[in-house]
Amino acid sequence: MTDEQSRSKPSVSVGAGPSVYPRSIRGAIDPGSKAGTCDVKLALPVPPNEQAPHTQDEIYVIARGRGVLLHDGKRDSFEAGDLLFVAAGIEHRFEAFTEDFAIWRVFYGAEGGEIPA
């Protein structure tokens, strides 16, 4: 992709505030993409955030906002710029997150996770 092409492609913004695309890949990823076992999606969770355990390992990149990830009996605070990992089969959800909360959700790897429980 040329510099001119990347400048002409609009960035994706969610509500007010800066783009949620990481600067290094802007224009190279669609808000919902899948390649092989990798499934990438831009998500805007809303309360209450109820989730079922997933069959693949999962990475969250916090694009905007802050909150708490409840997982495996633990509570971890997070903010924009953080990267979170949730292993396949683990119950988890987001709590106490801000209204501007936006994440990149990445499922990857084999069903059951990279390292079986």
C-alpha cells in the first residue's frame, strides 16, 4: 500500500475521540477480519458484559477507556494501551468500564487453546 493509498483510506473512529486503529496498522485491518485461526474484531462492550467461555485463546488490546477484567477468580484493572490474555475455556467478563470503552478482540489458535488445561 502506498502512502497516498493509506492517507486516502478513512480511519475508523467510535464516538468522540481518537481513532481506535493502532497507528502501525491503520488501513491494513478491517474492523472484523479472519485469517486461518485468527479472528480479529473491534468491539464496544456494553453493560452488563456477560460472556460464555470461548473455545480459543483470546487477546484483548484496550483501544480506549478503562475498567476491570474478571477472570479465573481474579480482578485485574486495565486502561488504554494494555494487552490482556484469556485462555480458552476460562470464564471472564468486563466490569466497571468507562463509556468510551473500545477493544480489539483477537481469537487465535487451536480449539481448546494453545496449551490444554
